Amino acid sequence: MRALCRAARWTAVVLAASVVAIVAVTGVAGYFVFSNATDSAESHVDAIVVLGGEHDGREGYALGLARRGIAPTVVLSNPYRAADPVMRKSCLQKDGVEVLCIKPDPPTTRGEAIMTRRLAVERNWKSVLVLSWRFHLPRARLIFSRCLSNIGVSTVAKAVPRQYSLPVWYWEYIYFYQFAGIAKAITIDDC
């Protein structure tokens, strides 16, 4: 009986230590890979593709980049409900910039890459700038590169300029989610 209790205690300690190690490694690796993801340098592209997410100023930032001459076209991924006020306003903006608001199918990063691939073929684009959260850039770069490089379209990525004040547990969730998304992207065929 004592041996059984000792084995159960040992198993619990090993499991707890394993969970702590996984969380620690994910946190440290995630910080370096995702929180410090580098921006691509600004250069002229055929289109700026704004990935869906929270309305954190990304739509206005993309339109500002386009007005500065970075791109003639802004594609706003629009997986939101029809009455979304930010998208209604953003999709109506022009100011010399072509704005395309398109619902990706499926409403995921991969769906946005598939949507961009279709547009690139239709419009003969050779380069796109993908705009998203800083911590999403590594996964977005991977997915868009896999979908677009084989048709001769280069992809650069830029983060929405903002600060994130999130609790540690939420950063852990983000890192796990991004690592899982990268693993999924690696195992799925190209677009």
C-alpha cells in the first residue's frame, strides 16, 4: 500500500513538474518568437492586407500607409457581423485609395491567405504587405508565404503600432495558440 501511495505521489510530482516546464518553455520561447517578432521594412507593395482581429486601429493605420504611397489598394478582411460600425466606416473610405472589404472563407488566417491569393491572381499582384498583431506576424508570414510564394507573390508583414498590456496568463494562452497555429500550418497543404 505504501509503495502504491509513493508511486502515486511521484507520478503527481512528475506531472506537475512537466506542466510547469511546458508552461515555462512556452512562455520564454513565445516571448522571443512572438512578442519580439520583427516588422518588415516599409516598401512599395501592390496591396496592404489587413487581417481580421480586434479593431485596434489597424484599418486606419493601413489606410494611412496607403495614402503615404505604400500601396494603391487596401484589402480589409471582413469576418465581422454586417452591422459592424468600424468596418462600415472603413469600407466606405476612399481618399485616392482602393478599399476592398471581403469576407474570408474560412474566417481564419489561412482563409485570408486564400482570399489574397485569389485577388493576387485576378489583379496580377507581385507583392503584399500583411498587417496584424505583432505576436501574429510569424504565423501570418508562414501561412501567406506558403500560399503566395509559389505564384510569384512576395509577402512582407507589419505589426499594428500599439502596446499590449495583458496579464501573464493571457500571454501564455496567446503563445500556445500561435505555436499550435504554426504546427497546423506546417501540416496543412499549401493553398
